[in-house]
Amino acid sequence: MKSVNIFDVSFILVYFLIIMGIGLYFMKVNKGGKEYFTGGSMIPWWMSGISLYMGNFSAWIFTGAAGFAYTAGWFTILYLAMGPIAYLIGSSLTASKWRRTRSISPLQYTHTRYNLSTQQLMSGVIATNFILSAGVQLASTCKLFAPIIGIDMTLIVLIIGSIVLIHNMLGGLWGDMAMDVVQGVVLLGITFTVMPLSLGLIGGIGELFKAMPPVTFDHTYNGVHYTQDWLVSILIISSIGFAAGGAQRFYSVKDEKSAKRVGRLAALLALSVPLVFGIPPLVAKVYWPDLAQVDFFKPYVGRNPQDLVFVGLVLKLLPHGLIGVFIAAMLAATMTTLSTVYNMVSSIISNDMYKGVMRPDLSDKALLKAGRITSLFLGLIVIGLATTFIHSTFGLFNQMQAFFTLFNIPITVPLAFGLIFRRTPKWAALGSILWSLIMGAAVRYLLGWDIGPQVYLSTLLSFGILISSTWVADLYRSRKPLLWTVSLLISAVLGTIFALYPGAGVAPWQINASIALAVILGPTLVPLARLFSRDTEEEQKEIVAFYKRLDTPVDVQKEVYGAGRKQVATLPVVGRTIVFLGVLVSLAFLNTLQSGEVIAVLAMMTILLGFGGTLWIAGKRVQMQEAKTAAALIDH
């Protein structure tokens, strides 16, 4: 297997310069908080769609997910196939509604639809979830880089974490999305090259089917149990998650039609995931059935060496130069994913928490400064977390699943369905979050339930509170004895389930603690019902006014191109950047190449030059057309 040489390092350094150049180019666009956090709602739908797709990928999929695929086989392909379905469901639910919120942060609307207390609780939980997940993503990148470059893992966390942080502080959302497009093309080019070359190692796709055992639905990976219930739970979480978590990509485009296109494009791109990301680790399982016997993996035995199988294939199959491109693409994937997290979480903290509570009169320029300062502190926290996660024996895949499945449902259900459920009282989301979060954590970490049943219960409780909140409020006003009966019945049902269905190896005290939580939880419905019943006539008018706004289509002329705003040119810049990368890849011919490696270079050149050239040429035409359209709207 190859090691990195000066040719690869040169590619990586040039790629870094390109990344920083994109950040500097779009820095001039950021005149205030609205541009920094939403791109002024002028982001092209195709750019936002690619960004939504790429925002869910980082080096984690080439490390943690690849390690899981190596172990679980075809089961992982089913997991990866959930993405396209989830994108379609999620965007169909909320894409146009998010655009009509006219938000600059995913939680801005919750202050009006719910209340300040709910907004602040949501802000804290979302920030915690994304910061922890970002730590795993950064650790994944550094685990990938360390064996290739030969640098200590902790040191490389500090280096890469700092680069990501600087890029985000410069470019804002425009820089993030432009880089998403560039690195998306590079990433797909690399994976579409590695996948067929890897199959060539074992004689083709037919041999892979013969060698791999049939799909099974029962896997234990680093002590965590995965079954078909986990697959269903991933579909539930991802669908609702995209309905809520895709907010920034939906409200950063000009109108509702564009917002819907964002989700559809992401779903279309996600069809490639099972093939290009899932197949190579399965090939590695056939080609390297015992990693402990392969020199490249020996130093990592006992520390999840399977996380590096995709890296091993890249080093074996790609020539120098393309190895550098792969490394740079992985860095870019993580950079844009983390930049998305920093941008979104900083918008929540600076706009919803800082401005919303402490400085309501904060100007747009001051909000931009607050956002950048917040991003700085977020980056430092994530770097600290990554230095811990990278040395954990729990495994990167399990770490991501733990955070993903615990925090997502409690927050995303009220966040997404607050746009849909019109009769829900203002305090309902608070009860939904607390019940779902507390019980989800209890059954997972006290009762030892698998992820699937944990998500089922969390989803049931979250939706249950939201849907029944109006009825529960009526019970508090007029039939309190029945309300108490219902609350005690909930405790009895949950307590009985917990007593009858503990996880394997759970101690008696854990069962008793879970039952005690169930006994306590039910009666909390009464004080929650009191909160639900407190909506005043004025607050109900606020909710009616909110949905009236949500029913009002976006006036593109007034809201987007008002005050003389002009469309930012993106296609030519992105196209030229990709073409430059294609020319850069052609330099790989300067190395002595084997026949298979020639094919790899030609494939990458064709993808980069073809796609980049198309964007460049089309960009000039689109730029002229958009300028004419904007001018006509302004004159009108």
C-alpha cells in the first residue's frame, strides 16, 4: 500500500488555498447577519440542494460508517438506502413552510409559535446535539488523516479543527454552500472511481454477491445491538430530521418552489450513496477478511481498525495525486459539514438566545459580529471534544448513533410540526421535549433497550403530547379527576412495560429506577396541562397571525430583490474552481502510472472538467438572465 508523497501533499495544500479563497471571495457578500446566516435568501436552489445532501456527509461516512459496513455487510446498504426516502418525506412536509417563515435561524419562529422558554430549551438541546455530533465528525476526519500522513491524532485534531474554524468565520453560508458544491463534485468523482476499481480486486459485482453472506437483521457492533427496528427508527428520525434540520437550506432560497426543489435534488443525489459509499467496504471484507494480518491495519488492532478500510482501498487503488485529492475532499467534506453546524448553531445562540433575550435591539452588523465570535467558541469546544472521541474504544459509528438517536426526536418533532399542527397550545412543545428526552434517555441508558424501541417510545411520547395537548388543556379546565386518572394510567402502563421488558444484563436497581421515573412522569401531565390551558386570547391571536403569515406566499420582488439587492454570481465561480481542480488532477500523469491508475486519473479528469465546464458556461448565461429578471422585478 502506498504512503503519502510530496505530490499528494502539494495537492492538499493547493486545495486548502482554494478553500480559503472561496471563503474570502464570499466574505464580501456578508454585510450583516441576514447574509451571513441565510445568504440573503438568494442561494440558488441547486446549490442549496447539493449543500443539503453534502451537509450530512463528512469523513465519518468513510471511517465510522465504513467500519460498520465492513462488519454488518448488506445490512448497511439498507441503512444507507433510507436517505433518499427521508429527504423526500422531510422536504414534502416543511420545505415551502420554512421559506414562508422568513427566518434567519431555525428557531426564530418558535418564539412566536410557542414561547420564549420553549425556544431557549430547544436552543440548548439543539446546540448540545450538534456540538457533540460535530466532535465525532472532526474526530472521524482526523482518524482518517493520521495513518495517511503519519501525524499524531491529537495534533491533527488541532490543525484541522483550526482550519475549519477559520473557513467558517470568513465565508458564512455563501462560502459553506459554494464549497459544498465543489467538494461534492470531487467527492462523488473519487467514490465513483474507487467503487468500480475496488470491485476489480475481487472479480466484479458477481463475485461480491457470491462471497458475501446474505443480509441479516441482527448485528452487535462494539457492544451495541442493531436490528430491523433500528432501520425503521433511522427512517423516522431522518425524515423528521430533514423536515426540521433542513430549515436553513429551505429558507435560504428565494421562494417556495425553489425550497421544494432543494429537497428533491438532495433525494436524487442520495440514490448514489448505497453504491459509491457502501460497496467498497463490502469489497474490503472479501479482500481483507482478517485485518489483523494486514500490515496497514496492524497498528490499529484493538482500536477499530475496520474504520480505515475505505482509506486502505484508496491507498491501494489510486495513484499519487488522486490520493491527495481524496484527502483534501475528506477535509472539505468535514469542513462544510462542520461549517454548517457552526453557522446554524451560532445563528441560534447569537440570534435566538443572545439577541432574543439579552439584546433585542441588536443591529444586523452587530449580529454578524456576535455570530462570528460564537462560531469561534463553538469551534474550540468541538476541537476539545474531538480529542476525546478519537481515542474512545466505543467506536465512531456508535458515538454518532448515540447522539443522533437520543436528541433528534425530542427536538425535531415540535420544531417541524409546529409549522403544521395549528391548534397546539404554546406550551405543548415544552412538554413534548421533556417527556421524549427524559424517557428516551431512561430506556436507553437505564433499561438497556435497543435503539429502535427507544426511538419508538420517544416518538410516541413526543407526538402524543403535541396531538393531545388541546384535549389535555380542556380536561384541566373542566374535568380534573379524569386528567388525574389519565396521568396515573400513563404511569401504570409505562411502569408495567419497563418491569416486563428490561434489556439484557440490566441490574435490578436500573429497572426500579426506570419504573420510578415512569411513576413520576405520569402526574407531571397535570402541571403541564395547567401550562397548556394558559394561552390567553392575545396569545391565540399571535398564533393565528403566525399561520396567516405562513399561508402568505413569498413576494420575491419585495422580500428578496428589495432595496436594490442583486443576485450573487455563483455558477461561474464554482465552475472555474472545479475546472481548475480538473487541470490539477491532470498533473497526476506526471507520475509513473499503472493501467488501472490511468483509468482513475482519466475518470476524475472527465468528471471535474465536464461538470466544471458546464457550470462555467451555463453560469454566464444564468447570470445574465438573473440580472435581467432582478432588474425587471425592481423596475416593476
